[in-house]
Amino acid sequence: MQSQVSRRARVPFGPRGYGFVLVAGLLAAGTGMGERLGAQAQTVPGFSAKSVTLPKPTKGWAGFSVLPDGGLVAFEGKSLVQLDPSSGKVVKTLARLTSPVWGSAVLVGPSGKFVYFGESSTGGIYVYSLANKSLRKASTIVFNYAFAFNPLEGERFLYVSAKPRSGALTDVIRLDLATGFQDRIVEVQGFSGPLVFDEQGNLYLAPAPSKFGAKGAGRLLRYTPLQVRSAIGPRTLTEKEGFLFAKGYDNALAMVRDGQGTFYLSDASSKTSNLFEIGRAGGGSGAHNVYKPSGLTVSALAFAKGSQPFERFGRKGSKLYIHLTNFFSKYELLTLEPMRPSLAVSPSPSPAPDTKLQFTVQGAKGAKVAVWLLGTGYSPERPYAPLGVRGLRFPSFGISLFQPFLTVVGGVDASGKASLNLKAPSQRGILWTTQALLGPIQGLPGGEQPSPWVTSEPLTVRVK
């Protein structure tokens, strides 16, 4: 049975106040935010996902990176190509190698003028000029795996995660793209894994465990800018000198970091694969699963242009591109997007005077309380605070109110659904915005300690 809370209030929509009969309550049934992909693949609440099929590569799709125009660039074993992320189709071929090889990494440089890609068959590292449409071989690093640029050094030096020596050792090599000189910066136990730099120049490295498939043996190491600078030259940093930023997962195949400090990693072992996130504080218990494919492995990650910060229940338009594969016959490109709880009104957002309205919000699974906000001239959104090279962070939830408003508190059912019933005012032309503040939802990692409250999409109603 539907439980309801009734109240009468005078709400000043515009220059005068109008009386409303407000009834907030629960509705049974509903669905969560996660869109199911296949029999078992699924996302967590706060994200939506859809996939397209990629063409069969010559050897295998190796890495993805985003071009200045928003397209994807990837290497498929012989050709460097541009992909349409919405369809997965090849838009054009940028460059070709003479012989097929197993690709390793693809990265668009900070200037947006060059594409860097590597292969592990012979260890070649190549530079493609988008302006001149020219290709050159920059160097050879045996079993190169992943690339990154240090924001404190520009685009001359490419940092390469590789395993050029025998034994269970992996290196981070600083490659001078002008001269080809190679300088070993870090040496750790294990096999090659992804690496990224943050805005301050901290280096994060996720080497693969020495024993592949070992449960919980993965770790994420951090080296400070001062440490990285001290290793330029004859000195090499060891694993003991690194800070253990996070642990507890199996093996990271790919890793990206958004502008607010959240890491997204592919956790892959011999039996399972999933995408998970780690907040700015790191640690072991801070990892939260985001997406789990069915029968496929998450092998490459890339943020769409303008998608940082990227967070659960976050702003519309942010996208994370994910390559899914079984490494021999199936190749998919998944687009993961933040998805806020949806808000709808029936019978219409343009009702006649005195019409009974029902607002319904869905997709707030895990929330217990719905705070309904009705008013004009306000924006109940999470504020964005740009911090320059320190990236972006989300402070606690904030509401900026410019005119009087009405607040009604109700409940949320187990499926993440809630409703609000009210009567439209008698006067024509009245305009107001309705939005639901929902929470508390736990397990929302982010750059800073995030608010456990999220907002629905706003909805504007105008009386005919």
C-alpha cells in the first residue's frame, strides 16, 4: 500500500503565493540505474553503458586515445586508424607498418599534434604527426606496455612501462623523443602494467604481480615529483621507495585518472575481469566495482574529450571509453556515462490549471530519503571548483537559492523510486522547477570525500 505524507503550504512562485496540496510518498516497483548488457554484464547505480562492435583487427586492438576532434585513435596490429566512438567503425587509416605486430599502447600527446604508439613484437615505438601525416620510428624498447607524459616536462620525454630484461622485473623508462636516449627511472618486481601522472607530476604505476592470477596481489605505487626528478640520470627508484597507494585487486591491465583524483582500473586475472574505481585517498577498501562484463576482459580505457571530472551520478556528457575483448574473436567498444536519477511528471509538464500532478523519480537505488525541491531561480547542483593544476574537486552538496522555495521530504523504495503528488495552481502561466535530492547513497568514491547525496535531473513545469 502506498504511504503518503500530506501538507498544505503557500509557495511564492513568482510575485505572488499560490496554495498547493502536496503529497509525498512511495511508489512500488521500478528499476535501478545500471543498464544490463547481455546475460550478466552490468553497471552499478549511477552509470549507464552501451556497446558497439569493433571490426576484427589484424592482430588485436591495442590501446585507445582521444583525438582533438573527439574521435578515437587506435592501433590494430598493422594500421593506425581513427574510429567513430558512436559506431565503432573505422573512419580512416592514418598510417601503416610494413608487417603485422602485436600492439601495446596508443597515446595522443599533450599538444594534440602527435600520436604515439608502440608494439611488443619487436619493441618499436612510433610517432605519427597529425599535421604532416608522417610516421617515424622514435626508438625500440623491448616489451613496451604503456605510455604517459609528465605534465612538468612537456612532450619531449615519453615515460614507458616496459619489461626489457629477463626475470620478474619491470621498468619505467624515460625516453627522449628527440635523441632516443633511454633512462631507467623505476625498477619494481612483477611485470609491466599501466602508469599515469597527476597534475602535480606524481607518478602512479600499477605493475602486474610476479604470479599472474594471484588473488589480491595487485598494487598501485606512487612516486613524488621530487623522487622522479632525482632518478633522472644514473639513479633508479626501487619499489621500496614508492608509496603503496592502493592494493587488494588482482591485476590492472589498464588505468586512467580523472581531474578530481579518481582512478579507474581494469582488474583482470585468469578467471575474471571488471572495471573498478579508487578515490583520491587510495587504500585497499576504497575500491568499488563499476562495471563487470560477461565473458570479456576490460583491456583499454580512455576518457572522451571534456569528460573530467568523471563520477557516478555525475554530469551529463562525460564518457569513458572501454575496450572489451576475449582476445581472439570478440572486440567491443563500451561507452560508460554518468547517469543521474530520472525525473518525470504526469500527465504533462504543461498542465491545465488545477490538474493533479504526479512527479516520479527513478534510479536512486540505495537512497532512503527524497527531498523534493520546488521553486524558481534556483540550481540544486553540485558546485564545480576549479583548482588549476590541482585538478577539480567536488565539495559537499550545495544549493544556491535565489527565490523562496518549497521543500517536501518523502521516502525512496528499495528499487530507487519515489513519487510526489500535488495539484497545479489555478493561475495560468505559473512556472517552476522541481528536482529531487536523494540519499544518503554510500560508496561513492571521488577526488575528495563526496557527499552521499545526489540530485535527479531537473524538470520545469509551466501551467497552460
